[in-house]
Amino acid sequence: MNNSILLKRAMKVLNLSGVALAEKVTALREDDKRTAPETISRWLTGTNQPDPFLMGWISELVRSKLRSNGNDAPIVRYPNSSGLIIGVTNAKGGVGTTTVAMNLAAIAKKSLRAKTTIIFADCGKTTQSEKCREDMSDLFINSPELTPDEVVAYQPKAGEVVIVDVSTALVKDSIDWASSPTEETAIPDSFLCKFQPDIYLIPVDLDGYFDVKTTASVLNSGALQAPVQILHRPRGMSLTFADTAMKCGLDVSSDVFCPFFIPQSVSPEFHFPRSVIGGWQNQEQEHYHYQLFEHLLNFVGGEITEATDGIEDMSLAELLDLAESR
């Protein structure tokens, strides 16, 4: 990325106009000469390239602003420059896909202070989906109503976390369900065959044979066009879930399974904060879903680091990505 573009982004982050920047640069000069606003304009248009020393000074201004704003939230490094898309789904209803999706969105927004969007794919305007969108809106989480084709085409902005709650209907319509549990195949040009998130998360209670069988069918169909992690969400404590999974050909020790589980809460209420300034309703569930988000991010090559560990060594482009995501 050239310096003209970086300078333009930095001026927006620092809330500096061309005139204000010209005055600041003039004040720094030791030759008593004046930097005109027209000079700034030529830098921004690329007619003249900004001086490297100027860009170094701009970098420190952005770095200083990040420090002074109390940005103590962890720094999220994504596997690519276009943010992160997590698809949460299963063909079996009642396994908690929406609950997990909303908790992950709350973690991204509240705990990590990332630009966050949640999409309830193909859920329509039901009373439940409208209530979910309202809860997300209270946290300033974007929740657009998109068609399946619009979901497929959605491109996240830099640093944006997108959680897509894929409805069971979309999953079922993407798979040719055969009479034999090992013969399900993906339907070409269906939603799942076109949708390519960074990773899929499949919540399931591994104690339930039908739940596991349905999950295995989705995996065996080849419809999921991304790495997959299966999350065990037990309704109760049992030591037989591994045997139940194995009966359907799923080995819980394989890499496709999250190395931990999240017990379903006895409360029917959502656990996340009720407002952008509120605290979590259930700190245990906050811990579980923070751990889950970090695991999914690490699985696809990203990471979460403490703010103080990274800011000092960041380039201007990295500093701007961080500032713009807050």
C-alpha cells in the first residue's frame, strides 16, 4: 500500500484536515518555512510522495492515539486482510446454532472490540429472528437482512468479524438426502456449495444418536466448503458421547472436533450483555465462548495477543487496521 493511501487513512483516524496537518507539519519544521495545504493535497493525490520521515511521525501519532485511548482490548490478527467469516450451522434443529452464533458475535464486539456483523441466513422475519436482531442491535452489532445469494457475495471489511447463522432449511436444501446414511451428496450450485466461510462450526449434543447421525451426514455429503470444527454441547453430563459418535463414524479425538465442550446453560435466556455498556449475564459462558472464538481463529491461522504485546512493533498499515477496527 503506497504512502498516499496510508496518509489519507491516518488523517481520518487522527481526525486531521489538510489544513490542520499542514499547520502541524509547519510547526515541526526547523527551517521556519511553511507547509501549504496544497502540499498536503499533492501528497494525498500521489502527485508527490510524502517524505518517509513524515510517515514515521504519522505512525507515532497513530500509535500514541491507540495507547491514550485505553485500547487495552486484545489485538486480533486475522488469517487474511479481509477479516473473518465463521459459519455456524447444522441440519439438526435445537442444537444451539443461533445461541452459539450470537455469543460469538458478542465476544467479537464486547471482548475484542472488533467490527462485528451477524447474519441470520434464510431466517426471514419471524418473531424469533426479529428478537435476535434487536438483541444484537443493542450491542451495536450489525445484523443485515440478506438473501442467500447476498450472503454468499458478502465481503467483510478489514478487521470485520462476520458470524453467519446458517438455517437448517438452507442445509437441508443443499444436500441430497439418500435412504442410506452414507450416501448423502451435495447438490451442485446450492447454498452450501457456494458459501465459503473461513471456517464452519457445528454445535451438536454428541450424546444424542440422531443428532450425531445428522451431523455425520452433513460432513459426509461434502457440501461444506471450508474447514470444520464440531462443538460438543451436552444437555447433561455423560461419558458415553465418544461411543455414540463412533457408531456414526466420528472419532472425537480427531482434529475435526473442538478439544473442549460447552455445556448448555440451564437458563433459556441469552448470556451476553443487554447493552453496549453492560456486563455479561453469565461470566462462565463468556469464558467458554471467548475460548471458542480464540480456538476457531487459531485453527485458521489467526491469533489473539495482548494489546501491549503488539502495538509497539506494528507498522503504520497494521496500526491503521487496528484503529479502524475499534
